Amino acid sequence: MAMAIAASRSAPIGLVVGCIIFGLGSLIVAHVDIGGWAMSFWRLAISGIVFAVLAKIMGQRLPRSGRAIFYALLSGAFLGLDLALWHESIYAVGPGISTLLNSLQIFFLAAIGFLYFNERQSIVQLISLFLAMLGVAMIGSPEFAHNSAATWGFVTGIGSGAMLAASMTFIRKTHDTEPTPIFMLMQLISIGGVLAMVVPMWVFDQGSILPNTWAEIGWILVYGTVMQCLAWGLIAYSIPKLSLALTGLLLLSEPIAALVIDYSWLDKPINTLQWAGALLTMFAIYLGSLKPKPRALRRYRFFSRFYKRDYK
């Protein structure tokens, strides 16, 4: 029980750290001359190898449930689509704005949680979701004034958020069907993503599938190991221990980090309205992360029944 409580308390920290590392990957995407779909393929292929080795070392086995395997593979397919669309958005509007648009998954997550998992939102959570929406709008709206590719960037960015929400949902459904060890789960997710990227990569990225220099090979290896294995591993580990709404709000730490990086390292102009939107979004994160009263705490422990079960 003590270990379960400790894991529950560490989940928000792990999720935020994973999101920040995840966001740093946008810098690699912006500077490596490879198509967005191909970049998604290589990221998931490299991470799949790493997770397969880790699962073997740890003696982790496939879930016995075929449905759990299917859900994990489906989560990977949606993650592949999320990454590919996010990459396209990065090319169009830059790492900061694209990551902010991707963070709109909070609304998809909240809707999925309400419609399919019977999550009831508190007044504070509803206010925080509204403030987050307003903050994201304040940050993203000035982009249309000076960027002709903004429409494509916004469409792909928002679409990536929907795909990310679907991926997270199927991670939860995997655990709901059968608790799955983290390395094996991530291996299955990587396999699902790689399979989903093969056809669109050949269709949309002809001529820009392979890296051209040793430096690009090195950055792709970093992108697949650090950003996918470490960052997404932390995210996947934390998601089952948090509600979908709280998960979405904490994931907003990723666009804030990306926006700061875009401004300080890539010299992207960010006006006062956009910085105000960033502060408002961080305030929304704070509201969403507040601990509920003891009686309401149960609704956040969706997977507490799994803590006492051993992996087979």
C-alpha cells in the first residue's frame, strides 16, 4: 500500500519531466532534413529496439490477453500519427506553437474521460480547462498575422493532439484489460507505430526518408532513445496513475518548455499577448493539479486495483 501511494504521488512529477524532455525533441525535428512521417517511423523503430532489449533483460513477457496486445498496438498507431502530424506542424509554425497546438489534447482527453470513463469534472477543473483553452488561444492567434503556412500548421497541430489523446486512452485500456509491464508495453506501442507509418512514409516522404549525414544519424538516434524511450516511458508509466483530465493539464508543461526554447534558442518573436497566454496556461496547470478532498480522491485512482496484482 505504501509503495502504491508513493507511486501515485510521483506520477505527476514523472509526467512533467517526461513532457519537458519530449518537447526538447522538437528542436531535433526542426533541424534534421527528413520528412515528418519518416521521422516518426525512425523514432519508433529505434525505441522499439531499445524497449525490446530492456524487456528481455527484465524478463518481461507479453500480456496473455490478445485484447490487451491489440490495444497497445492501436495506441502505438495513434502515437505514430500524432508524431507525424506534430512534425508537419513544426515545419509550418515552429516548435513552440506546434507543441502548444498538440497540447489541445487536454480537451479531447477530458471529453473521452467524460463520455467513456464516467469521469465527472469538478468546478475547479472546468475553470482550469477554460483558462487553458484561453491561454492556448492567446499564444497561438498572433501566428496567423505573419505566417502563410499557419493554417496547415494549426490543422496538423490540432490533429496531432486528437491522435495523442487517442493513444493515451488506449494505453489506459491496455492496463484496464491486463496490467502490462512498462517495457513490454512500450515495445508493443513502438511496433504499432512503426507498422502504421510504413505506407504514409512512402507516399508523403519520397526522397526524404533516409538521413543524409552522420550528424543526422546521430540526432535521429538521440531522438529515438532519449525523447521516445525516456520521455514517453515516463509519460506511459504515469498516465495509468492519474485521471485523464489531470493528465492532460500536466502535459501542458511540454508546450511551455517548447515556447521558451523557441524564443531563447531559435529567436522566434513572441509578443506580450503570447507570454500572457503562457502565464495563464501555467495557472490553469496549477488549478488542475490541486489535490481533491479525500472523498473525491477515489475518482483519480482508476488503476489502484492493479497495484496489488503481480505481473505474470
